[in-house]
Amino acid sequence: MGYDVVVIGSGPGGYIAAIRSAQLGMKVAIVERYPSLGGTCLNVGCIPSKALLDYSEKYYEAEKHFAGIGIAVSGLQVDFAKMIAQKRKVVQVTSKGIGFLMKKHAIDVHHGHGSLHDATHVRVEPTDGKTVVLETRHVIVATGSKPSSLPNIAIDKERVITSTGALALREVPAHLLIVGGGIIGVELGSVYSRLGAKVTMIEYLDAVIPTMDRTLGRELQKSLKKLGMVFHLGHTVTAVQRTGASVTLTAEKERTPMTVTGDYCLVAVGRRPYTEGLGLADVGIVVDRQGRIPVNDHLESAVKGVYAIGDVIRGAMLAHKAEEEGVCVAEHLAGEKPHVNYRLIPSVAYTWPEVASVGYTEEALKAEERPYKVGSFPFMALGRARASGDVEGLVKVLADHATDEILGVHIIGARAADLIGEAVVAMEFRAAAEDIARTCHAHPTYSEAFKEACLAATANRALNI
């Protein structure tokens, strides 16, 4: 037997699964169809989008707020080509870092299209060169996902684009149309709105970031409107038509039509598992209606020894969820007893203010008819937020009415992406709101808002409002 584990896909789930397997003494190979390692997240997702979000926020701050705090700036302008080049450099450095980790852990890297020859053999077809077959005891499928579209929208990758294209434009759009108000839509809408584009968002549901607690969606929409973004919620897109350098979108709400024209249209309606061409059916694996691979509690497919993680299986399509699953499979193969608490996978939108959420939403608790109590604290009342000028947002804590156990934490505000980590740790150990309320938090910090929200949830004891 050549390998203990062969991983197909080098995204966050795949390369972490490979590293953890190697740490546990297994002989590992990883197969990646593209020249660079890192998958969607590193190359055309998480990392490049956060780079552009950060760059555009710096520009926006300089343009809109520096003068108010005594910093005079003249001749401010965007060199968009340089911005994109810097984003590309960040991606390249990070990809090389993964390559270094593969060498450090003695993981063999095979570039080419990987597919299942059978349950113990993986076929690798390189772009150039001879096909090779890798023998292995176990296979981990970690091939990620691709952007979805709608049946009535043709993606031409020039003017009608997905998130991949939106991260590699050669110019700032004059008017960017966005179909979809989820995390991808609000993040990329933020980038281009800050850089001067007019941005119009069309969302089928009646809220932005609709999978999060509705309080967060309402607050984020208020913030994004201040950037100049225009929203058409509850609208069904009926057509997207490109004519030369312009794109016309038609939609309707309650049978009332509307038309809007821009120079680019970003289709951000979610992602679909990338499971085509993997030879799954040939070995007895039948995907579900969404194209996902069914797995058991150990993330093993219907074929013994073949596992799947990340976007190709059930659950949220998040890089950190895939990482946890990669570690879980590796440790299971080593005879350990790992776990993944899917209720405690945080979700983040890296807009500004940032948005982060973990656990039950208020809507979910109402649907379950589970008694709960709410504690909320506004950033406006936080000394650290006032000092930095980041006063938008709030922390909302949901706790069990009888036991006080924290059931959900929802944050919109500065550094929410980092603050949510404390909530995840607390909830992993089933902390009560009282536990956080009685834990000393440094002053002045953003984290005090979490403590104050927990105080508010325990007999309305918040100290600074």
C-alpha cells in the first residue's frame, strides 16, 4: 500500500487534513488540479476578498474620516491596478506558505485532476504528462465548491461575473449590480462602493445576510446605505441581459417589474459542491440533489475508507468548518475520538462594521418555542468604540430562560470577527451569561461589549447604559 491517506483538494479542509494526518504518523499525499495550492479560499475567496476589503476600508477612512480627527490628506486617489497586484502578491505568498508546510510534513503533492479509480486508488491526470494512480488505505475528498448561478442568468465572465471575476476586475465599476444579498454580496458590494462605484443589490428574500439573526441584517443594511448602496429586497430576478459594455437586469416584486442598468453584474447567489468528474458513481457513491456526498458521523461515505469534508458535504460552506472536519477525519483514522460541534461554527461577514454570529438565532429559538432571554449592548455606549470612532453596531446575547446557558451570540461592530471567538469558547464549555458577566474584561476594549450584553441578559444589569 503506497499511502495511508490521499487527499483530493488542497483548500483549507484538504491541506489541514493532510497536515494533521502526517502529524499522526501517516504517509500522506495531496492532489490539486490547479498549479497553486490553497483552493478557492486562498486563491479566489477568503484571502483575496479580505485583502480588498482591508485596502478599500483604508481608502474610505482616509477619504471620509481622516479630516475629522485632524489628519489632512491631499491628492488622495485609487491606483486600482496596484491594489489588485498587491492582492495577487498576498495570495502568492500564502500559497507558497502552504507548499512549505507540505514539505515540512513530508506530504507528497501531485498536481492534476484527481478522481477515484476505486476505493483504494486515486487517479491523477496532469495537464501535461502521464496519468498516475496512487494506492492508498484511505481517501479524503475535499474538492470544495464553485459559484452558483440562476437558470435565467448566463455568466460570461466579462460583464456578468461571479465572485472570482469580481476579485480580478481591471477597473472599478461605474455601477455594479449584485444579485444576492448574502455574505459574498455584501462584502464585495462594500469593496466597490468604498472605491466609488454605485452599487445596487437585488435580493430574493426580505433581508440582507438572511441566514444570520435578523437584527444583524437590519443593522448592516443601515451601515451599507451610508456607503451609498441601494437595496431591492424581496425581488425575483427575471433576466440579466448584456449589451456591449452595459448589463440590464429586470426583476419583479409582487408582480411589479423594475429595471436597472449597470456596467457589471455580480451573481452572488451561493455556491454548489464541486463533485463532478470525481468518479464517485463508479465506486458506489451517490450524491444528493444538491450534489453533496452523504456521510456518516465520522464523515465516511457509503464506501468504506472514502471520506469527505468541507463544501462537498452537509453544513455551512465555510473554510473553518472544513478545517475542523479535516482534523476530525485524520484523528478518527488514528483511533482518536474527535468531535465537531456544528452548532458552534461561527459565521462572519467582513464588512465594516464586521458581522459575526454563532449558535441559535432569535428566529430559530422562536421556531422551536424555546424560552429565552435577550441581552443587548450598543457599541455607542462603549468607551473604546467612541475613542476610535467605530460606534456603529451592537452585541446581542441569547440565553436559556431557565438555565442562563448562552445559546447564541450575534455581533455587528468593530472587530466582531475576532470578538466572536470568545463567544465560541464560552459556548463550547456551556457557559452561562452570568459566567461571562462575572469575568473581568480589560478596559477599554471592544470585548467589554460582550460582557455588558451578558450583564443585560442577566436581570438587565448592564453597567454602561
